[in-house]
Amino acid sequence: MDIGLLSVSLGVYSTRRIAEEAEIRGHYIDLIDHTKCSVKLGSDTPKIYLNKEDVTNEFDAIIPRIGAKVTKHGAAIVNEFELNGVFTTAKSSSIIKARNKVKTLQIMARCGVPIPETLFSINPDNIETQLTLLGGAPVIIKLQEGTQGLGVILAESKKSAKSIIDTFYKMDTSILLQRFIKESNGEDIRIFIVGNKVVASMKRTSEAGEFRSNVHRGASTLAIEPTAYECKIALRAVKELDLGVAGVDLIRSKNGPLLIEVNASPGLEGIEDATGVNIAKKIIEYVEKNAFKRRK
């Protein structure tokens, strides 16, 4: 099978691992830097170019690893492959929805997946009211399209929260506000799903003095067995977003687990190290079961 791996570099751990496992299983896999791809429309059939090379009909399947800074362009490239009948582990529409925290949480709230109390607005004139609706400070302030813990701020007082929120609003930056779940104690759970199955799970614990539990922020990791309810939440979330491969992040509150994010391009390094599960292999097996070889 011929697989296109949409990523910027084989130097990225997750990209390298997926490429290694594809080759071990006898597939041809090629790195496609989506930031260097162009789509040509309007003459004959649409074409996808990697620099000068036409890659429109080169692959049976693609595995998108789209970075936050190029979400829209990356998703557009994925969409063009989809329109050409190429199987993808993450649909373009799903990438867009998962990358935007508000879109994700709106979908989760409508389908009954528990989430922290969340508020989004652009009104700088009633910030105090917004804080009151969330029970007051402390409050979590998040960029709507942040990743790896970037753009996530804990405002511990009403004064600091009002100042930060007002600044973001006046900068025309899209944010959301969430009630701070103190009892989560700087910990969250990452549940990794491939093909509607939970394949690995870990607990991430933040460093002392840091409330964000992302591995990229120095969090420690430990393999765990999530509860049946936590698995149910994660699987429902991924089904609603229509993702083939995803990382679902939950926190444990006194009222039960709460979903905080779904990642369409979840990293492999932390969870493979913590659990010993060969997730890259499971991703390739998922592609094998769902893609079909196309006649060139």
C-alpha cells in the first residue's frame, strides 16, 4: 500500500514512528509536507502538487499530522485528497472541528458528554458578569485554537482575570473561559483511540507550580486503566467528531470525569513511553483495514 504521511518533518517523533511501522509492515510511505503543497483548480481535474510534483493520485491512504498554525491550509489539502477518493485517518471537517475548542465543546454539550462549565464571548463590557456566571475566580482562560498547553492561563483572582480577558478581547483574540476544577490537582487523563477502540491510556501530572499537565510542559506520565465510563465518554466524543485516530483528554472532578479536549493529531512519544503500547503499529493496522489499493 502507498501511504502519504502529511507532516512537516521526519524529525518529529510521532511522524518518524508512524513511518517506521509502515515500512516494517511492507508499505511504501512518503513524507508530504502539507505546508509546501498547492492545489490547482479550474483546468481539467483538480491537482495536488508538492512543490512541482503532482501527487494527486500517488496514495491509497493519507495520515494527516496537521500543525495548529496551518490548520486551515492543512485541512484543505486533506479535503482535496478526500475528494479524490483517498482514505484518511482524519477527515478535513473533523480536523477543523477538533482544533477549535469551542466547536468541540459545543458538539459535546449537545450530545451529553460532560464538560467543565464553559463560557465564550467577545463582549468587553460585562466581563464581571461572565466571571460570575462561572462562579468567580479562579478561572481558566484558553485560546480557542491553542495546543500543547500553549494559550492556557490560570487567573487566580478576579482582578487578574478581568485584566487578561479584557486584553484578549481588545486584541480580537478568540478565547473561552472555564471553571477551574481544583480537585483535578494538576492531573488529566489521555485516552488514545484508534478505529473506535481504546488502545492506550495514561495519567499526566503537572510539575510543581504548574497547573497544565501537558507532556510538552514537563508533565510526568503513568499508564492507567480508565474506568468504563471514561472510555464511554472518550469513544462517544471521537464518534461525534468522526475521527479515526484521536487523543481524548479528561479531568476527574468531584462530580465525575469531564472532557476538556479532543486532539486530531495526538502525539505518540509520551503515551508510547508510558504504556509500552506500539500505537504507531495500531495506526498502520487501522489504515490497512480501511483503505484500499487504488489503480494508478
